[in-house]
Amino acid sequence: MPSSAEPAPTTPAPDHGGAVIHHLAHRRARRGEPPAAPVAGPAPDGIEAQIAETVQAYFLSRGRTLTDEPTAVAFDITLEAVRQVLDGALATHIVEETAHTVLVEMLDGLRQSPQNV
């Protein structure tokens, strides 16, 4: 085990095939902790409601709500931007088509959250 005086080993950065990666973590609000994950597994027929409740809990932990029209619009705009990122990742071969399809389906489920709150 290295001593505390020795530098920590570094891990090489992942190769993204020359794609430009914009790190946004420094912009994320730090006002509250994300809500805990649900304890029970989701019921297959109630998954949309459970996703909506989870997303709403994230917003509520930061003093926002998806029932507020401007917040819901901003949420939808953000999901459109994420979709563009996913499409770019597919186009630049960062993700495979199968993974892209699954991620887009998940994103579409998230997009329904304001209607299910």
C-alpha cells in the first residue's frame, strides 16, 4: 500500500473516439441530497407513476415541482438536449444501437413524468 506521501495512481481517461465531452458536474446545484431509492420493486403496471414520483422527489428536494409549468417546460427542454447527446453518442459509435434504443425508451419514460405527477 502506498504511503500518503506518494501520489495516488492515475487511471487513463477513457477513449471516446475523438468525441468532445463536456463535463457539467460543476454546474449541478448542491442544495439538497437526492431522495433515497424506493425500497420495494416497481409494479410493472405502475412503473410510470413510480418514475414520476421519483423524479418529482428530486425536484422537491431542490424546492421545485413538476406541477409548475415553467419547471415542467425546462425539464422537457433538458430531456430534448439529453436526447441529442444520446443521438450524438450513437452517431459517433460511443454507444451501440441496442443501448441507444434502451436509453431513448428510458428517456421517453422520464418525459412522461410531469403528466403522471
